Amino acid sequence: MSMVKFIPFLHIHPELKTEMVREFERFYDDQKYISGQGLEKFETEYSKFNQINYAIGVGNGHDALLLAMKCLNIGPGDEVIIPALTFIATALAVINAGATPVLADINDNSFCIDPKDIEPKINNKTRAIIPVHLYGNPCDMDSIKSITQKHKLHIIEDNAQAQGSEYKGQKTGSIGVINTTSFYPTKNIGAFGDGGLITTNSKELAEKARTLRNYGKSPDGHYSLKGINSRLDELQARLLSIKLKYLDGWNKERIEIANKYTSELANIGDLQLQNVRADCKNVRHIFPILTKKRNRLRNFLFSKGIETLIHYEKPIHFHGAFLSLGFEKENFPAAEKVCKSELSLPVYPGLKEEDIFHICHQIKNFYLKD
Ligand SMILES: Cc1ncc(COP(=O)(O)O)c(C=O)c1O
């Protein structure tokens, strides 16, 4: 059996290559290499996909978060609550906005921010909560909304890992006042380079985001705000438009793969799977399993030709980059447990049935021998 790679890009893209090359030729001939028709078209298409009024393409997922906070005038002296388990970009964006990230632990079953740990972290400096729909799993948005309504805080959804997920029938990335996503190549819809996007239902915030991403240049041509250069690249937008047509189908495949893993791996050894609420849709950006034997299982699977990854080696409070914030004195047991025991199994559109069963068979084999 050949190696089962974690993400084989060419495996996902062969049917798109002809369309992509044709689009590149159009892009070349149009000679509008920045902020052309392709960007505007993709923004309209993505806003429809995400069931929200406005989509604003930006340079990457980090900048989407940074600009979302700038749109809400969040900066020095403000605090923003984020989960202790997320990609480092969520925390860095808060710091780069000039604000302070405050951590809340995750829920032991969903692996998403635990609403019970949010309220104790709120004080008069708190301005927003950034729920991260981790691995594609929607956060408990009803509980988060009731906290933000009570304390008059903003919700900024970090939807980088959940393009197409739904919370009680509503698309994630359309619930907060302003939300973000990333088109890093490994995402459910990934670019051929960097890319990101902001979503909002507010015309005013959308206009501000468009201004801020383009050096602060407002529609009247004047530089009215201190912005940055973070536009979604025209070529990336055109290629993303092609991929967007396939996204629902790809997400469906990811869910089917996850369902097979879930039924094959239930009650095997000490494995713990991510809990998805019955009223939610998780588009399975990552399929995590937790086990105390993570490193041994990972080596065993590799010896059988199966590539796995770890998301993430460290929770936010363990990163050296944040030493000055004093997180090392804090304790987030659920986030720490996931980092010690998580293993990500291959999940991508085009993963063959025989590969899924080979992976499950080898995991069962590991536990029989262990
Ligand atoms: C949860 C989360 N937030 C933010 C980002 C940052 O996105 P980017 O790498 O496009 O800056 C990523 C992914 O990379 C992510 O997974």
C-alpha cells in the first residue's frame, strides 16, 4: 500500500487544473493585477456562500482578525477573550492590534472555548470574545451570545477552520458582528498562497474594513484612516472563485470520512473523539483523536505508511512569544490535555475508502498489540 499523506494537494486539485490555467490566462490578459473584477466577484460569491451581507478579501487570516478589531476600535488598554487552544495567529492578532489577549479554557468534549470559563475573565477592559470553531466544530454560540449581550461585548468569530460549518442551521462566520476566515492552502477552501477574508452584516463595518485593508483609502480617494496593505490578491481571488463551487461537495466528503472514522473508532482503547452537537454541522477541517499513547500511536501509524499531524503541540499560554503576558502562572487543563494527546488523522476530499479502513484497521491493530 502506498503512503497515505496527511494532505496531498495534487490529489484534490487535478480536476481544477484546466480551469485554473484558463483563469490565469484571463487574469494575465486583463492586466488588472490588484483589486480587479476577480476580487469583487469572489467577495460577492463568498458572502452568498456564508449567508452574510458583506465579504471583504484581505491578505491572510491573521490580518482579517487584526482589521476586524481595528474596525471595532479595539486597541491599547482593551482586553479580548480567546480560547487557550487555537492557532497562534488568534492571539498574535490581538497583540498586534495593541490589545491584550485573555485566555479561557476549552470544553473537554467540543474542544472549543468553554462559555463557563469566559464570564470569570470579563472585567471593565473586556471588549470582545473571539470564539474559534476549532477543527471545524461550531462553538456554543447561544451561551456566548447571552454572555456578550449581558456584558455588551462584541463577538468576532474566527472561522478559519470552519468554512461551511453551521450552528443550529446558521453558517458560522455569520453570527458575530464581524468575522474572519483564512485561505491558507490547507484550509477547506485554500488559496495557492496566502489569503483571508472578513464577513459582516454591517454596511458601516464593511466600508471601514475595505478602507483599512487599502492603506486607509476611502471611496472618495482620500486617506482617511491609518490602514495597512492587506488586500486579497486578485489572482488568488480568481482561483478561489473556481474552488468555491466545489466547497460544499468537498465538505460533504469530509463529513462522510469523519462519519466512517467515528463509527470505526468508537470504543477503541482509550481513544476520545471530538463531540459534535446533533444540531450543528462540523465541516471537519481536522479529524482529531485523543489518546495518552499519542506519540507511540503516531510512530506506529507512520511505520504502516500513514502520515498524521498534531494540532497543536502547545496551548497559547505555553508559547515563549507570550512570556511577558505572564500566562505561565495560569492553568488551562482541558487545553493542556488536548495538546498532550491529540493526533490528527488524514481527512481530505478524495481520501479513498480503502485508505480510511486501512487507517482504522492499523489503529485497532495498535491497541491489540499494546
Ligand atoms: C484558527 C485560525 N486562526 C487564524 C489563522 C490565521 O490564518 P493565516 O495563516 O491565513 O494568517 C489560522 C490559520 O492559519 C487558524 O487556523
